[in-house]
Amino acid sequence: MSELAVFPDPFEGTRPPTRRRGGLAEEVVLYIREQILTGALKPGTKIDQEALAAALDVSRSPIREALVILGQEGLLEIIPRRGAVVADLTPEDIVDHYELFGVVAGRAAAIAATTLSDEEINQLRAIHERFDDGTNDDLSALNWAFHRIINRTAPRRTRWLLRLLERSVPADYYEFTDGWDAQAVQHHAAILEAIADRDADEARRRMEHHLHESGVAAVAHLERQGFWEE
Amino acid sequence: MSELAVFPDPFEGTRPPTRRRGGLAEEVVLYIREQILTGALKPGTKIDQEALAAALDVSRSPIREALVILGQEGLLEIIPRRGAVVADLTPEDIVDHYELFGVVAGRAAAIAATTLSDEEINQLRAIHERFDDGTNDDLSALNWAFHRIINRTAPRRTRWLLRLLERSVPADYYEFTDGWDAQAVQHHAAILEAIADRDADEARRRMEHHLHESGVAAVAHLERQGFWEE
DNA sequence: ATATTTAATTTTGTATACAAAGGTCGTTTG
DNA sequence: CAAACGACCTTTGTATACAAAATTAAATAT
């Protein structure tokens, strides 16, 4: 059971998780969620359990568990005794979702401003600089690492809600396209500054602003992709 | 299929919903949630699907769907291939949860301050006055109606999140005991004033404060009930 | 006696089977 | 011809059956 020794990791435990095998239901969730968030499944479409089970070559048991999960996330509307329907997802919904993310992430940022150690703030700065200096790595991973450091000192339930909100929205599909990364760098700089200044209110405001703009960018991206066409 | 005619309703469509029949899974959810929130099921307790199914006289199918839902709510920890365990629920978790509710309800209050019609603000005031004047009705229903008017103008996803946060926390179990209602009246008055003044920021702050205090009250109540005993 | 493997048992995850509610379409009736 | 009724078909919800992983217990070795 020995593992290959590995060199020190510059991310120091703040890397996006490699997905842990759950079960078939989890795979079904990922599949349907992707279908919805890419626009392949349009709002109002009814989900036929049997057909989906046949298509994915599983039984209805994991299908049903997946539908329940997606119903809780608000991506499907579950109507008892008459099935699951893809929920509406208008530009307003997207912006609303990102702004909700904003108020929760803003809370986390406010907490971070008062609780992060100087050491952790330095980590944050280091990641931000790698993000900034153009010459770089996987922007998406660096972005993730930045927010991770801020969010991980938040109390448990806040972290839970952040994870929930993170899942049920387009993210990887639009991030860091069309110069959005340039905007994000500026936002991150402003957030970092407020946290380093220990200014909780300002950190919160700037994080809310960051996520509001993210929402606007996401909508713009989806519109360009023809998400709301025909 | 005729319904009995009924007199005009003073609540004008702002009454707590009478629960609509879903299915067995929903009943199981309600049962387990109550067990957890009343302290009958202690954190760390493993849920035996077969035993629970036998106890409630249903099969494992609705049980499993219920566990998935409660897992999404964060009340259970679902560990793949080894079952569901009652999640920790410390005083910090409760306060955290209420404060999360606060930032979301605060957002709703800020929106309400700019979007409610004068007519709706009058409704709000009317409900508040009935809440205030001691001589009254069902405090819990009036409280619900008050928040309902504020929340219903919020965008769809915000309303979704409010409903989610509302469910997974002790509420009926502690509300309006020990003079909490006196505090709540004052908070409501302050919130109403800010909304009537169209002061979004102040409405938000006061709503956040209201829910923070609610959390503190909930913890105090649970402590008196011996929720964290032995 | 303690630790480690291995066999037995329990428990989860998935598939299938059955019952009942919902939907459809043709027929009937006003 | 439109509305209403009813038989048929489809789809959901629940129960049961089966397979595989995990836990427990037993047995062997150190």
C-alpha cells in the first residue's frame, strides 16, 4: 500500500478536489446537470425516467435519487406523481444566483478579514500574484485556490452553503474567457487589499461586487453561446 | 368536486401553506428531521435503513430518497457505501445557519425596500400592528405573514434559497417562547420603518440583526431544553 | 496474548416487479 | 359540435430481490 513520494506541493492542500467515486446516482446527477447548464436540456422539458435509465444503461433507482438531488438544487421541478421538469433558468435567475453566492461569499470574506492569520494572507497574496503575472499556470485552479483560502475559515454551515451554491450554476463553462480573467484579477486584488487591511465590511462589499460581475459575465457568455436561442 | 364557499381572507394569500401530499419519502423526511431537530437523534448516530424502514412500515426506497434529501440539507452526512450519519449540530452551527438566513433575508429586505408598493407596505404595517397589539391571534402565523410579504418580491432563486434555509432548522420548536416575541416585535418595527423609508441598506442591516438574534434565542432555547445534554 | 488473515454476516447499492395514479384517445351524449 | 365519460395505456411510486462492498467474527500465526 505504499505511495510514490512526491515533491512539496505549492498549493499546500488548496487544490480542487479530484472527484471521489460515489455511485451511479452521482454520475447521473453530473450528467443531467451538465445537460441543463449547457442548454442541451431546455426548461420545461419533462424527464422520462425510463428513457433516461435506458439511455444511461442503469436502473431507475439511481435515476430517481439523482432527480431528487437536482430537485433540491432547484435545477429540476419535482411535481409529485407527475414527474420532473427542467426548471426555468433565465438571465435573471443566473444573476440572482451569483448575487446570492455573493452575499454568502461576502460573509465568508468578512470573516476571513478578521480571522485569517498573516501567514494565510501571505499565501493568498502569493496565489494572487501567480494569477496576476500572466506567465502562468491553470487560471481556473488558481482562482479556485484563492477563494478556497478565504472560504475555509468560514464556519461549517457557511462552507456547506458555498459548496451547494457553487455546484448548481454554470462555472467551468465560461470562466476565464473573453478577458474576464483581467477583470477577476482586479477584483481579487481589491478583495485581497481589504482583507490585508482587516476591513471586514469592505472585503464583504468587494466580494459581493466580484460575484455580481461574475454573474453578468456568465449571462453574457451564455447569451453568446446561444443558451437562450430558439 | 365543489368546495364550500368561504368568507374573504384577512391574510390575503399570505398564510403558511398547508402541507401538500407528496409521497412517503416526504413523510420520512419530516419524521427524521423532527427527530434530529428535537434532539431525539444525536449527532454521530448511524441511520440503519432496514431498521428505519421496518419502524415506519415502508420499504427502503422512500427511506433512501429521504436520506438523500436530508443529506443535501446538511442534516445527515452521507458516506458512500457506508451509510448516513446524523451531522453535528453545535450552537455555532445554529448561529451560523441563522446568520446565513440573515444575509439572504437581508438581501430580500433590501430588495423589498425598493420594490414594495405603498399598498404592500401598508399591508406589512397592518400585520405588524396586529402582531404588536398584544390582543392577538396566532403569533407564529403573523410572523410568517410579515416575512412573507417582504420575501415574495425577491427574485425566484432567492426565494428558493430562503425556503431551503427555512426548512433545515429548529423554528416552531422555540419560536415565541420566553418573551422572544417582545424582541421580535421591536425588530419588525425597525425593519418596517427602514422599508417604509426606502432605505435598502438599513433594512438589510436590521434584517440581518433580527436573524442573528433569532439564532441566539434558538440556541438559548435549545440549551434550556437540554438539546446538548449528556 | 496480540496481531493478521480469512471466512461469515450484515448493510448498502442497484435492478427488477408490482400497484396505483395520471394521461390519452376514442366514444358517447347533450 | 363540444363537453363529458370511460376504457386503455403510460409513467410514477413503492416493494422486493439480488449483487457487491463493508463490517464483524473466527481462526491462524507470530
